[in-house]
Amino acid sequence: MIRPLKQKANVIKPILLIIITMTVFILGLPSMIVLLSSKGMEEESSPTTYQMTEPDLESESVLTVDVQRTATDNVETVPIEQYVVSVVAAEMPAEFEMEALKAQALAARTYIVQYMLATGASENQTITDTVQHQVYRNKDELKELWGKDYTWKIEKITEAVAATSSEILTYENVPITPAFFSTSNGKTENAEDYWENNQPYLVSVDSPWDLDSPKFLDQKSIPISEVEQLLGIRLDTPISEPRITYTSSDRVQTIELAGQVFTGREIREKLELRSTDFTIEQKDDHLIFTTKGFGHGVGMSQYGANGMALEGKDYQEIVEHYYQGAEISTINETTPTLVVKK
């Protein structure tokens, strides 16, 4: 049966509307997918944010620390946990793994507690903010240093410190000397091979993770005349092959130059080399020193700690590896008289 024209038009209009709607949807679908994908990529590429309730470090602190500021000559008195945040922020990159940051927090807290015990926790006793003790930067200095990255970095480090609050490293119930440094040559150094005094927990251990450190290899060229001046010797030209003895970790123990014997530490410090694992090569009127590692090599390697964390090791495993025989205790358990005195 043939429909009247009016009925036909009523049927065609809904069909046209459906066709137009589907066409718009199909044409717009790629744009929607791109927008959704872009949003997802932005979320994935953004720095990790630490949504946490910032802990009250002042209430968690059982001690306060007096820090002598080198730049101003003023003394800042800060709760110990806030002090540890400032030290970790200055001593280890915030980009490192959380477990490595926790291990650094233990070392920093142990150092200040041991220092306060050794100095009698005198009210007038201060600690410097330099490598003489531990590098320290307060929040204002960190804001200036980190700029727009300040928030996520300080939150991450604060989380690491809060997770280890009041914990320190001890050996036979006494706080240890928690030596640490940047990068090893693949092994850490025995304490007595660098500082002469031995410590049962500061012994050479393997640290293969350091080979991936950007600070593992370095070369330094020094004019022979400058080497002579710094060492107080007169070198023959060409330089004869020096007689060298090595420590168990393949670092220079002693080296004879111009008839004079130096320790590897003396050469490193006088010539400002990165480590005591070095070789010497003469090129014209210069000596080329090639070093492996960065730092004295005793105790915890920071890049090694980060390497262990990347492999899934937690901070307890990290500190137990680098401080052999040491245990994790608390300030209250180990130094109750220090807490009472403060």
C-alpha cells in the first residue's frame, strides 16, 4: 500500500536524525581517543606525588640539635627528626629509592646521636652544617635550591625519615660511627685501611651496584709542577714506575714517589682526587690520575644503597650489609640518659 506523503515525511525525519548523529559520533571518536590518551600520558609522566599527612616531626623528636650555620654564624635549634630531614635532603638525591633514603636517615640520625654522646650533650655544644660533620640545609635553603620540585622532594624525604623515626644503628648496644660516602670501586674499605682505627662493623664488603654510578670513573690532569708543590717533592722526568701497595679492596695503601712514601689517603686529600683507587699516567708535563669510586670508601655506599633498593632490598637489609653486625635500635632504648638530659 502506498503511504500518503505526510506519513512518508514523518518516517524519513527520524531516520535522517539517526544518520546525522551516528556520523558526528564516528567523526568525533578519534578526537575523543586522543584527548583521553593525552590525559593518561600526562598522568603517567608527572612526578610521583606523595599524598600524605605530614607527620609532626617536632612531637616525634626526643632530642633537639644545635646547628652552627657557617654562612651566618648563627645557631639553629631544631628537633632531631627535622634535623635528619635536612641532612638527608642535603646528602642524598631525593630521586633515590625510598628504601635508600630510609637507610640514609638511619645513618644521619645515628651520627648526630653518637656525636652528642661523645661531646657530653653539652647545651653549648653545636654541630656544623658542613662535611666536617653532616651537610645540613634548612627548608628555606631547600626551597631556593629545588624550586618547583620542593614539595614532592621534601614530602618524599619526610616520609622516609618518619618511617624510621627514633631508629639508630648500634653495635653491642652502642651507637656506631655510621660512615657513608657516594660511590665505591666495587668494594667498600676497611676502616683501619683509611683511618687506622678498626671498627668491627666497618669492614670491606662487595658493592657491585656502584659500577652503574655516574660517579664511578673520573680523570684528573694535574701539572707535574703543581704535584711537586702539593706533595713537597721533586719528581724525575719522565716519572719512574712508582712502588705501590694495595688494601684488600684494591685501593692504594702506600705509594713511593721521589723516594718518599705517601699513604693513598694523603695523595687523595693533597691532590683532591675522588678516591684512593687511582692510577697515574704521565702525558707531557702533566700527570693523569684515573680514579674509581667517589669518597673515602668506608661504610655505606649511597649509590650502592640505591642499587640494592632497586633490586627490592629494604632499608634494614641495606644497613645490615654495609654495617656488618650492626642492629637497629631506638634512641630511647640505647641512650635514655641522653634523652633525659635534653
